[in-house]
Amino acid sequence: MSLLECVGLTKSWGALTAVDNVDISVKPRDVVAVIGPNGAGKSTLFDLIAGCVGKTAGRVLFCGSQVEHLPDETLARRGLSRTYQITSLFQELTALENVRLALQASSNRRLRPMFSRDFVLQTESDATYWLDRVGLRSHRDVVAKTMSHGDQRLLEIAVALAVKPKLLLLDEPTQGMSLEETRSTVALLKSLLDEGDMAVLLVEHDLDVVFGLAHRIVVLDRGKKIADGLPSDVREDPAVQQAYLGTHHAAS
């Protein structure tokens, strides 16, 4: 059974169709990358799945239930978490506080008027663990806005992972990173994925990242899905080479 199933997903604004009758499935432990040229509809697809924009047609099923009408916080509690193309953090809070807030918000104890001391200590311990997993333990008391861009991207990943999602949507996780930061992030994501049962749907412009992480690749062009398969098959697909990869990259 698929964890995520998008069926005939379509989003139009007047005469512009950003996502055009797209089908995508993600099974448990899958790592699926969505690629395509600028304007292909990748970010709109993510926003449709996460319920940030309303669909024109189609369905989004998560764990067998239709979910595109649900708010972000409900989706998160059901096991769907995401990062954003533009880093989304509480900039005035520390790294620890950002992760701890995610843990508190996802807990079934979040509605109590006063948290117990044990609960506060547990969420602090769990937040420290996730900071450690992404290499930011030494930044736990650093205010987010003073951190480097690469470290902020890692912090956002820690926030997303802390709620232990069944499916993680990663939107351009290495955008703006240096080559060394990108390599380190790819190694980190590989180790995290090898350890758990989480599935990932990834949008990424860096093809080295895509081919280094993805089990399967979906290619969009002008809102339409033009390929869906193993990385080796997608790399050799003439339609993909023409629309996105280019002859030089395909031959290399």
C-alpha cells in the first residue's frame, strides 16, 4: 500500500495550469525525487500535497485517507512533515527552542494549561538529540537568525525530523549551501534514511544530490509528468534529456 497517493492532481490559475493531471505514489521507505526545469510545477505540487493551496482537480491520499483539505498541523500529527524552499524558522528563538516547539506542538499533551517539569525536560532532551543528529549540538543556545544559511537549513531539517514523520517533504534542502555543506547534508540524509522507516519526497535542483539520494525520480515539465522511474532509466530518457538534463549532462 502506498503511503502517499496523488491522483490526477491539477492546479490552474486562469489559463495557467501549474500542475496538470499528475499521478505520484510514495511507498514506505521510498525516497522519491521530483525534478524539472524552472516553472515545471514542482513547488506547486508540494504545496498541493501539504494543503497550502487548493487543488483544481484530483486527490491527495495519505495513509489511505484524503487529506488535501486538512490544515498543516493536522497533517503533521498524522505523520507528514516538510521543509520549505525559503527557510521557515522562528528567527528570534534559539536552535533548541525551535526544535522543542515542534515537539511540544506534536505532543498529545500540548493542550494542557501547564506543562509538567518532566515533560519540559523530556522535550529538551529530545530536541538536543535531534540537534546532535544534524550536527548542531554546539548551536543549541544560538539564536536562529545569527546562524549561517547552511546551519539554518540543517536546523529546519531537525525541526521536521523531531516529530518523527512517516513522510518527509524536502523542498530544495541544499539550496544556497556550499559544495562542502551540500556533500555533508547528503551524507547526513543518507544515514538518517538508512536508520529509520521514514519515506521522503524530495524537490532538488542539484542533480548530484538527486542521483545520490533518490530510489525513484519523477520528472515534471510544464506541469505534466513526463517520466517516472529508476534514476538510471530517467537519466537515459530522451524526453528528460531534452526537457531538463541536457545532452552534456546525459553523456557525462
